[in-house]
Amino acid sequence: MGKKDRCKKKGKGAEKTASKTDKKLKQKNKKELAAIGEDDIENIVAQIELEEKKQQEVVEIIVSPPSSRANFSLTAHPDKEELILLGGEYFNGQKTFLYSDLYFYNIPRNEWIRMKAPGGPPPRCSHQTVALSAGKGQLWVFGGEYASPTQSQFYHYNDLWVYHVSMKKWEKISASGGPSSRSGHRMVYIKKQLIVFGGFHDNLRDYKYFNDVYAFNLENYTWKRIEPTGTPPAPRSGCVMVALPNGKVLIYGGYSKEKIKRDVDKGVIHTDMFLLTPEKNDISGLKWKWVAVKQSGARISARCGMSVAVAPGNKAYAFGGVWDIEDSENDLAGTFYNDLLTLDFDKTLWRTVTLSGKKDSGKQRRRRKEKNELPNDVENDDSDNILNEMDTLELQDAVSDNGTEEVAAVPSASNAVVSDDGIFKVTVSSVTSVSTSQQNVEGSSEARQAFSPSPRMNCGLVVKHSILYLYGGLIEEGDKQFTLSDFYSLDLHKLDEWKTLIPNDLTSQEWLESDSSSDANEEDSGSDGDSESDEEQTQMVVDEIQQ
């Protein structure tokens, strides 16, 4: 009894010490925030949500395209010819801007509509959305994060919202037992449930990555934690998560950090694949198991920040991403990609996608001429076969002796420095011709290089009626970050060339050096009058990215 009491007393003492430490940290943070004129982030978020509740009327206006942003959500409208864009963030070197705006892109009219509806969620990025046809159209939103302008504070959400499209109204769902606050998680719809996996939480003092699974029942509006059997994926954020037609959920890749020593972390890019499989004869929807999956096909470079969109034909398309190389404990150099990939769900097989490029009108004229010169007694079908055989003989000249084809526009593992003036350097994946087995290449059999959007990470990627749409994202080098607002489409039936809907224009984007960076640059440059200004260096990089 006495021993138990002593243990209990010791526990109370430990709790008291932890409480004092937490109180001291809060007081210290409060002083630091007061020094920079910033309120506590929880108060900021609460005030924003309070202001949103005061909104009474719906404001719906045609506007110019959204401003540059990253880590937003881009979702296909379940019933209409529209795309839905929500939130995101923009960083100009000194301040972070978070958005809560809701846009609808009308595809036939090539028109952006900004919707301001009553009682919406506060600004956020790195959240997840799912669009459903239920209730005449719903957009479900979970989690994400908010950052103070100076990035001295971060707030992670664990709130669940639904936007009722037909009523043009937001609703905050109050349901206990859901996932903890997080961002970088993934969410899909399957079997009348929203399934949430992974993500991370970072308060600048400590961080945690998750591999837990939760299900939100859309019939009774309740959360349940799922405890799958089998060996789960390691905790991660930013992974690929896809709901398959057979009722399974596919997980691929992602990113996490691990502590090497005190105040030193190491980033880990995951390349493994798992299936979250429902147990047989389960009617509750809560019994699942993890199954590791062997991947096949093209060898995909390890990366994070790759965007994925599900397409018809039981496949998905993936674009871009970045491979971070740690130059030192504090510095990262990134290799950015702009390759287009496809994943066959049935075979868990990766393929690189080679676009055919614009049709050669000269070749079409030559083909018609050759067809006209064939003997009159040759039937149409026979003439087509003859011409196809002639084309095949021409194509064989471009194929190597070992049966592989030279495929253009596939990023190699090497780096191409597109701008290096000794001070600021941007590195992207080099685009070279590599020998690739034809069975792992989707698209044209002709080795022709076609236009592709510039390398980037965390872009918006979505498919609507067999058209792939790509919006925004970012590319960075060290502390400098270029946030994009360009917009493209690709016909997945033709796989010929990306169509530019909004060009890549970075000339109006500002970049402000932080005070610490400015001081360091002044020390390095000294009195050298020949040094180029920061604006000139940045412009050089912008020009290279836009080419």
C-alpha cells in the first residue's frame, strides 16, 4: 500500500513538473510572439472561424484564375463539367499566406468562379477533399494546417466539413473519436465511408508521423478507428492513396523524418506499396488487413511530392515529385521531376508515358499520296496494311538491336543545373533518351519529344472524362521557392501533347529575402560592386524555368 502510494505521489510530481515546463514554454512563446506582434495561433484560427460564421449571404462571381499556390486540393465535380479547388498556401520568402477560397472551374466555358458561402472552414493547406454525388453534390474536407505569417507557429486541424453544392452551404460535422490533428494525410471514399490514413503533426518543438487508419461512416456520421491485421506501412505523410474498384485501398510511397541525434533529423522517402484489404464476409466495414505488394514494370525514381489522379481503365496517372539530397545537416538540394507515369492497378505495374507530340501534317500528306499511288485493284483494308508495314519498317530504324526503343522525355537519375551563378542554383531532373522496354512504355510507339509542364512537386492533378488536368505546384532551391499557377490538360485517349490553359508566368512573383539571409549575403558579398542583385539572380532562374 505504501509503495503504491509512493508511486502515485511520484506520478503526481512528474505531472506537476511537466505542467510547469509547459507553462514556462507558453509564457516564453507569448513573449516571443508579442515581440513580433503576433497573436497566439489558436486565437487566430478561432477568430477566423468566428468571422466566417457571421457570413450570411452567398457571393458567387466570375474571377481571374486563382493566385499562385501549393498544397491545395483539386477535385473533379462528381456530376458536372467542373473542377473544384480549395485552399492552399503561398510563401514569398518572408511571409506565408494561407487561403480558404473555394473555386469552381467550368471546363466548357474555361471560366473560374469564386464561391463565398456562409460558415466556411478557416484557411488551410495540405488537407484532403473527396467529392460525392450524394445529396445533389458534396465536398468533404478533413484536416490540414494553418501557419502564422512568420511561420513561427503551426496549427494542425482535425475538423471535418462538408460543402453542400446544391445549397451552396458549408456544414461543420461534430463527431468524436476521429483522427488526431494532422496534415499531409490521405483520404478516399469506399463502401459509404471516408477512409483516412497517415499524415504528420509538427509544432516546431516536436513532430510525429502517423500510420493509423480511421473510417467515417457517411450514413450515421460516426468515426471508428480501424485496427487492420498484418504488418502496416511505416508512419508517413504525403503518400499515394487510391480506392480501387475491387473494394481495396492502395498505398504507395510517402515521406517521414527520423531522429539521428538531438536536434538532427533525417528525411526518409518511402517506395513500398501496400493494399488495405477488407476481410472476407465482413459486413461492418471495419475489419481490414495489410498486405505488402510487389511492384513491377518501369523502375520509378524515389521521390516525394508526386501527384496522382485515378483514370478510367483501372489505372492512375502520376506526375512530378522531388528527390531531396541532404548536403549537410541543415541544407537540402532537390532533384525535381516532370515525368508522366501510369500505374496499372490489376498488375501493380508502372509504365512511363511517352507522348506522341503533334501530328506531322507532312507525314499525313505523304501517307495519302502513297495510298493514291497503290494499284487500283488493292482493297482499302489491304492498302492500310501495306502502309502500316511500311511505317513499321521505318520505325525499326529507331529501335536498338536488343529489342528496346529509344524513348524521349524520360528523366534520368542525373541532375541538370539550369541556373548556377555561384550564389543561387536550381537543379531539375535532366531529360534524356533512355533505353526502356516497350512493354513498360505507354503511349506512342514513335520516339518523338513532346511538350511537358516544367518540373514541380505537389501540383493539383485530376481526371475528368478522360482528360487529365494539372494545376500549380512549386519548385524550390534551398530557401528559395517558386510557387506556380499554370494550368494544363492532356487527352488520355490521344496522349499527344499537353495543352496549355494558363501559361507558366513567374515574372510577377515576388521573392523577399529573410533578414538572416540578407545579412549573410551582405557579409559574403562585402564591397564587391560587380555582384549581381538578388532580383537579377532570381530573374535568371525564372527565365530558365519558363523555357
